[in-house]
Amino acid sequence: MTIFCVGRNYVDHAKELNNPLPKKPIIFCKPATALLKDNKAFYYPDFSKDIHYELEIVLKIGKNGKSIPMEKASEHYSHIGLGIDFTARDIQQECKEKGLPWEIAKGFDNSAVLSDWLPKEELNLNNIQFSLTKNNSLVQQGESKDMIFNFDFVISYISQYFRLNVGDIIYTGTPSGVGPISIKDFFEGYIGEKRMFYCEIK
Ligand code: ZN
């Protein structure tokens, strides 16, 4: 199982980090050991002092494919989930400055919070509204229609480089409002009104 992630897929988030808008999706991977499911707590690791939350819609691949054309891409994902792409912003900043890969800032253990899945038929895929609360206050709010690269584009693009297999998952990028986490914080992610996950920081 591979975890793919898209960086800078919302205009307002790219702006808040002073990043230029990408002309092509920015793709990176996390190892399977990054997954944090079943509302388990996240333990703050000691290698970073600035871990940020990034709330993201997650796709589950339901059909194998390689070099998938855009018009067939929607056949290749079956479910929608919600997750957090935890990011060690201090380490990422160092990697970016030196032009180095991001894996240690993005792919560490338990850095990929994941909810249960909803069948995609249950959602209006062009207008999924999702939000994140931190200690009961709203911190992030997004709509899938604001993605720079939509689900079909992302699947088609990734599959040009990586064969997609059933069970692979794709984090599709975060809207604005990212910020730091602290021990004792409590996060809840929603699609519409439905609470998809909670995650306590320990
Ligand atoms: Zn992200």
C-alpha cells in the first residue's frame, strides 16, 4: 500500500506559506507506517518543535491502473476519507532551503491521520465541504471545488509515474488555516456535518 500526497493544491494555502502556485501537482509519498487510524492519539515526537496540522480529503484507489487518462480517472477511486498530513514545518523549512527531499518532515510515524471511508457515491464530489476544529474552534475550512488540480487530474498525473493499486490512498492537499499543534490539543475533522475523525495530541 502506498500513500501519495499532493502539495500546494489550494491557492489560499500556497499563498499563506509564500509558495509560488504550482504548474504541475507536487507529489510526495509517505510510508505505510505513517498511517494513524481509529481515532488513535498522536504522540508529539521529540525531533521537531513545530509540527503543523494540514486537513486533507483522501481518496482510496479501487481499481489498478497505469497511465490513466483523465476521462477514466474517476473509475479508479472508490471511497473518500478525511485525514491530517502532519508536517514538521521546522524540518521541512530546512529541507526546502537546502533543496533536499521532504520525507523526514512529512513521512514520520503516525504523520497520516485517516478517518473511516465513505463510498464516493454518497458525496457531491465537486463540492465536498470539509473542516477541522482544534479544541472545539474552527481552524480550517475547505471545498473540493477550490483545488487547483482536481481528483481526476491528480489520479491521472500520479499514474503516469507510479502504478496505482487497489488500496493505495491519496492525500489531496490542504486549504489555508494550517497551524501548529501542542500537547493536549484535540482535533476533529468533518465532511459537511459528519464527524469523520478525532485526534488528541499527547
Ligand atoms: Zn499536505
